[in-house]
Amino acid sequence: MGYYIRTPQTSFAIRTENISRFFDLVDNLMSDENVEENGHGGSYSDGRKTNSWYSWVNTDAVRRAISDRDIRRVFEEWGYDLEHTIEGSDGVTHFYLDIREGNAKIGDEEKFFAAIAPIVEDGSFIDVVGEDDGKWRWMWENGKFFAQDVIRTEIHFGEPKEIVFQDANKESV
């Protein structure tokens, strides 16, 4: 079970000077206390939760990526591909960010994205489309993370153009 999503458009950036702080924020998110409090995944015995994790996330693998200071692997463990695209002259590192393999089950990434919000550049966003064609945007502004539902999508058509079939005798039908 699960709800599949895809991310057709993204724009994601972190101020270069804040990359090291990224690892501190994720380290806090991955503390035993926060995983137990916020993680939706887990194992149960006799009706009680005996172990916790964030949905679809390998806690130990994220912790190793933090220790190695490997931002790409941190995102990978959360189910996203992250590729450095450009180091802006304005001190901002821009990334290509996409859900792995084109689509995947949604997990606890909202917790992850909210935890790193203080260092994500304003205007960064991820457009999301769900398996039932539901649409929303995750976005960062003023050090905070938001979800924004699509209220209306509109399709506008131009003027119609006649398409005519001419048979082999060049007669319009």
C-alpha cells in the first residue's frame, strides 16, 4: 500500500555557506528521539511500537551519509536524486532535485523538508502530482516549509482550425 507521486518540476537551492548547517539539521532530525516521535514507519509487537523509522527511509544509511558529509546520499536515502547544477555568483548552490526513478511512494519527506527549511533558499519548490492526479506544491519561504494545494487548473483553447480530408481524387470529403 502507499500513494505514488512524481515531481514534474522543481527548483531547489541552498546558500553555499549553509551547506554545513544542512548536516546539523538532518542530524537533529535523525536523532533517536525525533525518529521515535515523528517517524511513521516502525515495527510492532504485542500492539506496541518497538522500533521507529521514517517511512521508506533507512535511518542508519542517512546517519552514515551525515557522518560522511554527503548531501547527495542524504537526499538519496530520503528517496530523491540531487545533482549539483551550478554554483551561483550570488553564493547560492543550485541543484536538480527529483524523486528517484520518476515516481515513488510518498513517505515522511515533509518532515525532512520542514527540518531543512531554515537553510533552503526562498522560492525553492517541488511540484507534486499524485497517482490520482492530485496536484500540490511544496515550497520554501522565509526559512519555513509549506504545502500549497492547486486550486484550479485551466485549459484554454485557441481558435479552431479546420482539418480537411482529401481523397485520392483531390476531392474534399
